[in-house]
Amino acid sequence: MDTIREVVLVLVPMILSLTVHEFFHAQSALWLGDDTAASQGRLTLNPVSHIDPIGTLLLPIMAVVSGSSFFFGWARPVPVNPLQFNRQLGGKRVTMKTGMALTAAAGPLSNLVLGFLSAVFIKILAVSGFSSPAILQLLHNLLVINYILAIFNLLPLPPLDGSRVIGMVLPKEADRFVEKLEHNPFLSMMILIALLGTGVLGAIVGPVIGGMLQATSWVLGI
């Protein structure tokens, strides 16, 4: 029963976090003029439209069962057609590269906001004297999972969102290299697995997430 409880307390915030992440990808694309995701029913907060059986369900469950403290997952990617971008920014039509960067950034940014709001609710419940361990644990998991998703997705490695965000500032040669990785997902995945397996990624991402959690606790006094 304890394992089932832990699975629920991780799976619920994971599904919510990934749903919000994909929704804001779709919403930002629509704001830029691309209704591809909206026309396919992906501009919704209904998690059923975004769930990936492996990334959204199986991976988080395996993390709980194995006793891992690192929770990561993914949802079904939202389709984006940059050819439809027609938003005017600064008097000029947004370029495909800028539009893709803005659309990509919307997902991690939504996770940062949702994570911080989770911390705000924890503070509100603490001040009100609310003491349900399950609800507080769920909110804490929601905070941690959202910060992990935000930072991890901002890594400049395809197919993560950061590869498109950084495309706005990369020189042409480096941008071409990222594009090659994007068209070779196997190589990109091997690089990601190698970084995870050697602990390099954890050594980089871990302190950043830890610092964000400490800063949030300091700001809210929790």
C-alpha cells in the first residue's frame, strides 16, 4: 500500500506538470499564428490528450519503485508548424527560428510558474495550520517535479526544448550541428544517456535545481 501511495503522489503531479507543459507549447504556437495543435485537439488541459504511456506513466512509476529521487518524464509532443507563424513583433513578422524558440520556451517557463505556485500553496496551507501529510507531499512533489522538468528541458540538446531556445543565439555552424542532432534522434539520445550514466548531467543540473528550491524556500519562508 505504501508503494501505491508513493506512485500516486508522484504520478498525479507528473501528469499535471506535463499536461501544463504541452498546453503552453500549443498556446504559444496559437498566439504566434499556428493552429496546428489546436486543430488536433492538443490545446487542452485534459491530460488524456497528452499522455505518453512510457514517458508519462511507466518511467515515473519505475522511478518510484526503484527508490529514485529523480523524477523525469515526457508527454506526446505538441505539433508545431512554423510556416504558419504570422505574429508581428517589433513591427516585423516573427521568423520561424524565433517563433520556434518562443514556443519551445513556453513549456519550461510554465513549469517554473507551476512549481512556484505549488510552493505558494504550501506556504498558505502552513500558515492556515493545514496538516494533511498526503496533500503536502503531493504539493512538494509538484514543486520538485516542475523545477526538474523546467531545467532539464532547457538543456540545449535535441529533442529537448533548450535546443530550440538556444537556436536564437547560436552561430550558424553551431546551429547546423544542433540541427544534425535533431535529425538524428538516436545519436542525441545516446549523448543524453551518456551524460546521465556518467553523472555529468546530475552534477550540472542537480545544484541548479537545489539552488532554485532553496531560493524558493527563502523567498516564501517555508
